Amino acid sequence: MSLDNCYAGGLTLDFFPSRELENADPSNEEQYVLAQARNVLRILMMGWQKDWKKLLSWRAFNAVFVERDHQLTRAMRRGFQEGFDYVYEQLKSQKELSKEQIRQAQLYISNCLCLLPYGDITPYESFHIPQFVNGQWVKVEYKVTQIELTPTSGLKKLFLSDNDRVFAYGLTPVNNKDAEPHLVFMGTTYPAGQGFWQQVKTDLEDVETAGKELYRSGNKNVIRWAEKQDKKVHVCGTSLGGALSLIFACHRGDLISSVDALNPPGLYKGLRKSRYDNWDALVAEGKAPEVRVQKQKNDPVSKFGEWKNEWIILEVDPPKELEGPNSVAAHALNYAGLPGTEFHQINTEEDNRERKRRNFWLYILARSLFSYFVMQPFRYLILPTVRFLWEHKLQLLFFIPLVAVFYMFPPLGVSLTITLLGASTLLLINAVISAAITSYFIDSVLRFIGDQVSGKSTTLLSRALDWFGQHPFLKTAAYFAIGASVVGLLAAAIFFPPFLPAVIPLIKPVIILSVLSIPLVISIAYKAVTNFMLLFGLKKPEPAACHDPALPRNKEMDIYANKQEGTFTMKEIHDYYHVTRCLLKNKPLIKAEDGSSTEVDLESGKPQKLSKRQILTKGISKENASTEVKWTVSKAKLFHIKETVNIYNKLSDQPQRLMDELHEEKENYRLGKNR
């Protein structure tokens, strides 16, 4: 099956200077989490270690299986950057690399990129990543864009929690026109990670390629991002992410320069060709990208599915002393940089023939049965029940004793009257309703107070009140409804004396019910309106919790906190202000305050003081349009200007899409700025 050739090899790349796992004092929070993050990356990038048990702790268990630890993921991002820096230093120190060594380095860096999303990368931090550009290794700074793959509107959106949302990540060069953009599809994450259960569901989707469900709902977002790039995109992913990379290559390979898929399941070959499979047409037109698939030794996932005949299939054999102890480790680790790792290209057609029987019994039949009889009931019945109980655990804690209290002391409850029911049934119903309303009230108020103390809006009531505050007419409607109820009761008592004996006993339960039901009514109203808007695509989804701009950032990677010199033409500056002032705000291009001077460096290299008015005026004229100006701004502002101008130039013939993209870019910049 092997073609008996060495596709890549002969190079050793370490992610950190030392392979030894670090010891850190848990009392020093910052150093401890950074050491733990680096230790995880050492094992992932530099081979298995016998003392891996050093990673085990209750905190690590909680972060992996219960709730994501944002301090650890922030440390992971910093560890990734330190690793990329060290890889770059090693590559730059090499005098001359062979073709096989360059390939190995590129495979290793691609595999590192595949694992980058596990650090919850955000649009508010940048990464410097090595890349082979114009015959030399350079370090390119990249801005991150999250690309949602799960539905953002429609009925399916209503059944997704924030933790179910799945993202791909686009990496756009900030200040290097020759560098390639990267598109990273995330593989199946850990149980507490972003989108875990939705990823497992699409992994096990019956009679389909793994990831097809996510690609169906997210491909428009992916294509939209890729079309905005100045160059063709390098695409990569591991496991499920690798499968998504292969589907994208078959669908829109014309947007792609190359694909690197690490340990992916292959394609499902059905009776009918997928509408996303344009591979044969791409090959015929000469637009198909180079696709490289790495199957690491003992990996179980890449044994299934089929490959296109034109793809390069590589068997990766690591040194025995550094390979993982089991198939799970073989699937997760990055062997490409280890000393002595061998990459052998195999015959694609023979590999497809060898796996035919295995594909039928395991990839199609067993996978489908497991999906129908295990995954579907769990995903739509057991998991929602467990989540409901967990999210309302405090409410349930109060609910059970309150039922007993209201059953034994009915006057403390709402005291509803239902004459058709017996006394014991009536008491039980009264107790359950009273306990449900009261426990919800206590739970909501306590959590709301916690939000006020922490300055966050994590609860439904907090978000609902914030939303009501943004829509004053809703406040007026609520006050009117409460006032009308009170006036109605008083009118019944004053103008209809015969009803007075019936009204007076109701005053107490009505008042109690009204007060205790306020959080519930507000939450239901908010949920109903927002769900309606999401159903019909009238509301843009809020950033996922893992992309919250208020989360802690690495100071040295924060694009809003660090400045950089950028080079712009006067026309680019003119176009940027034309967009932000004229198109988006419908205001004049030049303001009175534009007369103040700003020190800039012209292309001559001589610093000059020019007012914004002068720059905008010169940008209109053809003779000055191409004059370059060096301007020092925050990295976020630099990218925002370049991205805004890029969108304006590329989509000027599509007015509606142009405005949508410009508004979205402006909002994304604002979110990170106003944290």
C-alpha cells in the first residue's frame, strides 16, 4: 500500500525549550495555571511522558468534565504563543532546509493550529505564527474571527444552549499582504468544552460524513469569511475538524490553497452524491486544492470513510518511546515534530478498497444504530432533563421544603379556590403552585443580587431587565398592566358592593401572587420575545460565553491594549472615514475637529504634522491617493481600518451585503473596545 517514499521528515521541532514537566506552587495562581497549560501542550506537541499524572488535580477534573476554567484557557493561549515563538526561532536558525524538512515543518505548524481552538481563542487577542513566505520563514500576526457553524436562527436555534454552539476560526494576517489566511475547524472537544454535545451528535450522524450537519448550517458563514480574504485560504482541522475541512474542500475548493486534516474520518459514500461534493468539477477545472490527510499510528478514527483519489494520504509513524500509550492518545497528540517521525505516502485507491467492509459494518451500520437508539434519546431527552435540574438546582433546593410548608400551613400559600376538587388535592395543588412561584422568586432574586455584586449579567432575569431597559416602551406597558389590575380591584370593591365579600379574600393571594411572580413574568416575556426574534432571524445571536469581551485577556496579546505602526494609503484612510461617517452614520466626511494636527510618517520617512482634514482631502485626488502614510494605532484599530476598507472595495457592487458586513465589522470592533 505504501508508495515507498518519504514525503516529509528529517527535522525535530520542539514546542518549548525543555520536555520536562514544570512544577508550580498552587498558591501562585498565575504561575500555576501557566505551568499547567504549558505541561498540557508539552504532552500534545512533544510526545507522551511517563510522569503525565502530574497534570491530574481536582481543578483539572472540574475544568475538563464540569465547567470550563477561563483562567486555564487564557494560560493555554499564552502557552500556544510561547510555543509558536520557539518554533519560529528554531526554523529561523536553520541555514537551509530540504523539501522534506519544509513539508514536515508545515505539517507540524498546521497540526498546532488544529489544536489552537481548545484554548478558547477570541477576537480580542492576536497570535504570531510562523509561515514560509516567499522562500523564507517569517512570523505573521493574525487576527481571529469566530465563525458560527450551528444555526443562528430558525427552529433548531431554539433548542441550542450557549454551550452547544460550535465555531470555526478564521485567522487573517494583520499587516502582511503575502501571508496566507488560515481557517481552523475545531475537532471534538472535551466534555466541558464549547459545543461538546453538538459535536458528538454530528460525529455520530447516521449515513452521513461526520460533521455534515454542522457544515449544512454553517457553510454560508464559512464561505462568506473566505470570500473576504485577499488570498486563498489554508484550511486545517483535527478529527471532526479534519472531516469539516475535507467537506469544505469538496464544496468550495476554489477558495482554498491547501488542506491539512489530522486524523479525520473519511467521507461517507452514499447512493446519491452529496450536493456539497463538487470535487470532480474542481479537478476538471484545475481549481482543486492540495489535500493532505495524516493518519497517525494506532489512531482509530481515520480508519473509516473514503478518500478522494487525488488526496495525499500520509501514514505517520512516531518514535516508539514518544508515542501515546493507547488509541485515545494516538488520536489527540501531534507527532509531526518528534525526532525520527516518518511520513509515508500510501496508495489512496488501495486504502479505500481495504476499508470497504469496515466502513459498512462500523461506519454505517453500527454508527447509525448507536445514533438512533443511544445518542438521539440522550441528546433530546436525558441531556435536557439533566441540564434543567442543574440550572435550577437552587430553585429545587427551596421547592421541596416549601411544598411541605405550604401543604401544612395553607394560609401561607396563594390560597386558590377550586370547588370541583377535594380538600387534600386542593391543598397539594396550592402547595405545589405556591412553592414553585416562591422558589423561583428566591432563586432569581439571589442570583440577580449576585450579578449586581459581580457586575455581570449571567442570569435570565439580569438579561431580561437589561433588555427591558433598552426598550422603554415595554416598561411603560408593564407599569400600565400592574396599574390596571390594581384599579380593577378597587373599582370592583367601590362600585360593586355585592362583590366586596368575594373581592376582599382575593386581595391577599393576588398581591402575593403578583409580587412573587414578577421575576417569572419578566423572564417569560423576555424569553418569548427573544425566541420569536431568533426563530425568524430578527435578532443577531449574542457572543458566546467563551467569546465574552469581558473575560480576562493576556495583556501582551490584547489587540486593544497594544499599538502598532500601520501603513495606509491616503485613499484607504479616506475610504475608511467615508464608510464610518457617511455610509454608516449619514454624516459629513469632514468635521470641524478634523483641523487638529496628527503626527504621521510619509513614505519619504520624514515625520510631518498633517491634520485629518488634509489627509481626507488629499485622499480624494488621484495624484495623492497612493501616497503612503504610516500611522500608529491600536492593533484592533489597524485591523478594523483594513478590514473595513477591504469590505468596502470588495462588496461595493452588492449594496445590501455591503451594509450588513460593514455594520457587523463595526459592532465587532465596538464589542472588544467597550469591555
